[in-house]
Amino acid sequence: MAEELKIPSSGGGLMRYSEEYDSKIRIKPEVIIGITIAIIAFELLLRVFGGAV
């Protein structure tokens, strides 16, 4: 007799976590990139002009 073929479910291991969740805080990706660049620039300025003790 042939062995029974066991195929995983069609979900492929993907799980859904509350797709209807709506955050109260919304920040655009452009803002996050701008803040990151500003922090990097600020640190570079501190390294160049800051007096090392």
C-alpha cells in the first residue's frame, strides 16, 4: 500500500495578528528618517566641535 502524503496547510506558516489594530500615534516614515539623520548630524558636530576632556 502507498503511504499517505501529508501536506501542510495552505497558510504556509503565516499568522495574522489583529490586522484591524489602529495605533493612536502615527508617524510618517519620512519623519523617522529625518530624525535619524538629525541625530547623526548632531553627534558628528559634537565629535568635531566638542572639547574632549
